[in-house]
Amino acid sequence: MSDTGFGPAEARALLASEFAPWVQEMGLEPLELGPRGALFRLPVNPRLQLTGGPGAGALCGQAIAAVADTATVLALAGANGRFRICTTVDMQVNFVRPLGPVPAEVAVEIESNGRKLAVVRVRVSAEDSPKAAALATLTFMYLED
């Protein structure tokens, strides 16, 4: 899927060099990157799961939002063939159903990737499940050309 020369290996290197340690500790794994989107795997991580109540073991909402944001930055780097400094200007997350404790698939679809703004949709689901656990729409602003 990588036509831009920025594939999973480059995404892993970017994640290791530019992201906060707690973001790296989520364990997001780049699988495919290309001009229109990307695919990631999020392994089971007890540190990202709810610990009590009826939802114990489910991936927490804050982790889902962080994963969507992180995957978007990496997907845009894949689409652009390089990392462009950017910032999130809007994020909407709809939590559809609980997720976990199972590995998750994170699919990023780039709707628009312009000179200054990019808009993406992110779908988080249990690995190999057709049902979405969360759907997010994010807008990013590029801070460089």
C-alpha cells in the first residue's frame, strides 16, 4: 500500500523519535501506509483497559482517542512521503460499542489532504470484526509547507 516511500518501518521510526513515551507505550503497530490511508494494529495492553465496574477489561475511551490521533499523524506522513509538523484542530469520536480485551484494528481513511489542512476518518474495531467500536473524524493543520 505504500507508494510514497514512507512505509511501516519509517512510521515505527517516527513513532520512536517524535512521540511522547506514553504514546509509544500504547504499542500501536503500523501495518500499511499509502496515499489514501493506513492500517494499524493495537495489541492488548492492560494499561489501556478499564480496571473496575461493568466495563472492566475494555479499552478506555481516552486510549481510543489517543490511538486515533497518533494513527492519523502516521497515516498523513505515509501519504505525504514524510513527516510534516502538524497539530490537531478538531476531533470527534463516537464510541459505538466496548472493545476488549482483544487486539484492535485501526483503519485511517484520508478524506482530504491539502496544503494547510487534512481531514481523516478513523475506524477502530476488534481485529477481524466487521463491527466498529469507535469512529472518529479528525482535522489537522500543517504548521509547515
